[in-house]
Amino acid sequence: MVKYIIDGPNQLSGEVEVYGNKNEILPVLAGCLLSDKPIKLENVPQIRDVDIMLKLLEDLGTKYQWLSKHALKLQTPKIKHTAPKPDLVRQLRASVLLVGPLLARAGQAIIQFPGGDIIGRRPIDAHIDVLNQIGVNIYWQDNAYHFYKPKKYTSARVFMPEPSVTATENFLLSVALDPDSSFILANAATEPHVRSLSMFLKKMGINIQNIGLNQIMIQGAVSTQEFKHTILPDYIEAGTFILMAAASRQKLRIKNVIPMDMEPILNKLEMVGVTYQYLNQDSSLSWQEEPTDLEVSPAELMATNVIKTNIWPGFPTDLMSPLIVAATQAKGMTVCHDWMYESRMFFVDKLIRMGANIIIADPHRVVVFGKTKLFGKELESPDIRAGIALVIAAIMAKGRSIIHQAELIERGYADLVPRLKKLGVQIKRQKE
């Protein structure tokens, strides 16, 4: 157990670098099970979720080596067994992504219900539906899901009942080694990490087209090849630091962001008065795909009627918690609506204890009244995103805040304490 001790308010300054995308590295690591060839990954974030996934892979037969702080080499000569360790599966929601490569490489997978953050019901119905459509036999027995690949997949157009990110990824991983079948996956998720997983599979040798679109065409590979892949900068982490700067009205330079991936986020943040500019950007490119730097300038935040999460390219659910903190510093009333998860909003009682003026309208909506002063309190982090939101609140608050269960925050944010200290935050990390 870990706790953060933060003395505020803090004056932030300087620059912070965005690390690799948490939501990309996990499916990419799962995808390494598909090949017996060496795979090199760069820009890997050293977070707890990566550690858990590597333990799962190692137990299944993967050999890996850290080449540097952010570079990994992996190889899976043989799949040892097809039942990932239950104690590790219960710690990681993304463990469900092992189903696809195990089906592709070994023809079966046996997995308990995956764990992860408690932010609401997170069934795997979308996974079951899309795999059923291509003939996978699925049943529940002995507290585990059993998946069995048919003798031959039939080429098909597969329609997803919802554009689930992990169900899209699992489908692509499931059919990646089936050269005799071709598929069109309709209503697929289009998040940047889905796009990058598709590029990862293409480098491996899989025939995949319409990358980044909601109708993906894929035909499996006869064989895989050795290759290198770089994890994209984490747009959620970038958005978190932007909101940290905006809420505290400080100037920060945020390094290693991709403008194309930030557009849906900044579109909403501009509505509440966040002021920013890209540095070293080609002004002729409105959708720049290469990393650059972004500078946030101090500005008075203004409330807006409603900010609602949505599937990509909508405002991401993972940024709703930090946004609520920023809304406490905006003049007026803001309705924050996350229709995806019914427990996402329940951390706001901790902000209310800190002095925030927030009404919980229902499990999916809160009404935030600003501008309010926040005061340090002793709190517990319920999940990754609520935890980082509490850190932002503590940075602005007057007095000392103690955030328990901070290890949950470190599931998604690598080197957080050193990076915050570099920005001027008075923060200590202690084991409990």
C-alpha cells in the first residue's frame, strides 16, 4: 500500500513529458503471444498494469527482457498452457485481451472474469457476441469462460453490437493467424490505440486495411516476422496534465503529444476556457500525426452547459474525473455526464469534503458549481482516474492532503511523483 502526501497550494512551472499509451501497450503485449519471432517495443510505460501483463505472458510462455527503461524485447517460442493465472486476471481488466491470441495460436482459452477498476459494470458481452459470430464456442464452467476455436473460420462481415475498444482488439487478435479467411469488422472502435494495434499487426505480417476507420478489413498471416513497434504517446495522460495546468491556472509545457489524437479533447476544453498553443508544429497540417509540444497558458475558466463523454472521437471517459476537478475552478455551473460507467462519479464526495460545490444528480451526472476554494483532506483513491483527479485537487488545495491507495494511480501513471516534483509540487510518496 502507498500513500501520497501533498502540501498545497502549489505553483507549477516547467515541462513534463508524456509517456507511452497505457491503453495501447496492454493489447500490444497480448498481441506478442501471436508470434514465435522476437518483437521489440519502444516507448513502453513502466506502470503496474504492464508489470501484471508481463507476469501473465511469462506464465503462458513468453520470454522478455528490458533493454532500457522504456524498451522491451519479447519472444514466445511456444504457448505453455491456455489458462491465464486467475490471481493475476483478477487484478487486470485487460487480461481479457489474452483470449484472442490464445485462440489464434493455441485454439482455446480459459479465463476467469477479468478484474480492474471498480467504476461500474463492465461485462464482456461484446467480446462474446463478436466471437460467436465467427463460430467460437463459448461457455461458462467452473467459474471461468471457456473459448474454443472452430476447425475453420468462415469469411464474413461481422457487425459489432457496440464499438467496444477491447472487443475490437480481441477480434483482430483472434483472426490474426487465419490466412484462409478474410473479415470486415463493422462498427469497430476507432480510438488511437486501436489504430496503433492495427499498425502493430500489420508490421507482424497480417493483412489489415482501413486502419483507423470503423470498418476494418483483415486477413490473417501465413507466418509472422520479427519487427519493432513504438507505443504512441498517451493522449489521456496529456489531457490530464493539460487539466492540471488549467485548473491551477499555471503555465506548463507538455512534451510529446500528437495533435491528431488531442483534437476531441481540446475541442471540449476550449469550451471551458483552456488556452493552449502547439510548439514546433507545421501550421499547414491541421491533423498532425507526429509528436510535438503543447503549452498551456493561465486563463480564467468559464463553466459550460454540459460536457458529455462519448465513444471516439468524443470526449474520453478516462478524462471525466480530472475534468470535474477543473470544473470546480470555472465560474458558473457545469453538468458533467458520463453515460458509460455508473460508478465513475462516486468519487466526487471526496471533492465535496475538500470544499467543492457539487450535486450528484444520478449515477451518471454531477452538477459542478464554481469557482470554489479547496482544502486539504485525508482521502482514498478508488481507481486510476479518480485518483489522479484527487492529486490535481490536492495540488490546488490549501493545506495538507493525504491520498491513500495511491498504488492504484500508479497502475496508469509512471514516475508520477518524480515528474510532479520536477514541476514544483510538494509531494511525498510513502509506503503504508
